Amino acid sequence: MQLNNLLLEKTERYAIVTINRPEKLNALNTDTIRELQQVMQSLNRDPKILSVIMTGAGEKAFVAGADIAQITSLNEKSGSEFARKGQQVFREIERMRKPVIAAVNGFALGGGCELAMACHLRIAAEGARFGQPEINLGIIPGYGGTQRLPRLIGISNALHLLLSGEMINAQRAYQLGLVSEVVAGDQLLTRAKALAETFAGKAPLASAYILEALYRGMDTGLDEALEIEAAYFGKACATEDMQEGTRAFMEKRKAAFKGR
Ligand code: COA
């Protein structure tokens, strides 16, 4: 796979995907979105890869948004297609079978904040900044921001950010529940790698079922969501890893999961 806008590094059990246009603060142009889709689809299919870290190249930005140079020429039809394409790629990331950790190393604005929100969890460097500044350009978020932000931080806080275009720092993002941890800038990747290793050490099918149950359940009412949970609990009970995990507990040893 020829990658011009991303870096892909694989370890034995997890991958690091780095958006790599630092001279444009890693702004997402259509080529980058397309590469992101290809890479994430291939990582989702790769049975050896058990978790993924998403980050941005350089010191300054995770991703400073969709590429504004490409937005200026959009009209109603091409604009909604532009949004739909990004939404589709981000939704595929959210529905991946393995945990995706956003390691937010700087500006996460517009499409960058939306990309971080489409990952399963977010950790931030102290200097990270979050925001949905689209309103300042006379547009609205188009990669899921009007939907995922209120789901993550509540309607009032989301509307404040969406309508003001204001940026918040990492501490505020933590207070609001937008990120689960804030760490020193030079510790961000170390911490992300430790988390990726932790997730990769768990039973892969159980991880996939947690993600499935959570995201499918969040889109429906509680009764149906609990049914979904029960169905995936049943599936987990039918795995070899369930036999191994429960036996290892009884035998006071560490489980060796196989993803079966
Ligand atoms: N799209 C396209 N190019 C972008 C970009 C974006 N979203 N964000 C930054 N860039 C480019 C700048 O145009 C500049 O390119 P140039 O050197 O060729 O002029 C380069 O990245 C560096 O950005 P610059 O603005 O000079 O850095 P800064 O430190 O002064 O400001 C920001 C940083 C993040 C505050 C500022 O770049 C910004 O506001 N970016 C846009 C954020 C935004 O509105 N995102 C939502 C888009 S829908």
C-alpha cells in the first residue's frame, strides 16, 4: 500500500497510524481520508493486530481539521458528499473490532476533534487543544461532530463549543469527559503504547464483542440494548478464550488467549 499522507508502524500486537502532513498541521485532505480508510480496513482485517494508536506527526497538531483549501470550492451537492465520505470512514473506525486509541498531541480541531471522537478513547498531551471551529468558517462540523460531541460531553457543553468555535485545553477536555487521561507531552506515546499493549493482551473476541455491544446498544433503547448485550455475552461464552480465561483464574495462572 503506497502511503503519502500517513505513517504506519506495526509492532507484534498493535499498530501506530500517524497522520503525516505536519506542514499543514495534518489537515485531512481527500487523499489522506482515502489512505486512512485503506489502512484502517486492513488493520481491522489483520488478526495479528489487536489494538491501534492514532496520532499526528510533529509537535503541534493531532489534526487541525479537514483541509480548508478543499472546502472553499464545495457547493450543496459536493459539500454533502464530502461530509458523507468522511462520516463513512470515521464510522468504520468507530466500528472496528479492536480498540483504537487517539493519542492527541496538539491541535485537534474540526475534523481532527471528530477523528479523535470516532476513536474508542482519547488520551491527551498537556498541550493539546480541542474545538469545533467550523462556525468561524460559516460551516458546521460534517464528520460527526454535531452528533458525537453531545453524546460524549452532553448537549449544553457541546452546543457551547459548536456555537462559539472556542478551543479548550486538555484539562478542560478531561473535566468534560472528552478525554480519559491527560499526560505530559513527552509521555503521550509511552502511555498510548502501554494502553495498546494492555488492550492487546485481552481476549480479542471479547474486546470485539464489547465494542459491538456498546456501539450497537448506544443507538437503541435500553431494553433492546440489554438484549444485544445478552446476545454478545452468549457469544463470548461460546469461545475457547472463555474456557481458557475462566480455567486460568481457577488455576491461578495468567490466561493465554488465542482469539478463538
Ligand atoms: N486546512 C488547511 N490548512 C491548514 C489547516 C486546515 N484545517 N490548519 C492549518 N493549516 C495550514 C495553514 O494554512 C498553514 O499553511 P501555510 O504555512 O502553507 O500557510 C499551516 O497549516 C500552519 O498553520 P498556521 O495557521 O500558520 O499555524 P498557527 O500556529 O498560526 O495556527 C491553528 C494554528 C490551528 C490555530 C490554525 O492553523 C487554524 O486555525 N487552523 C484551522 C482550524 C480549523 O478551522 N479547522 C476546522 C476546519 S473545517
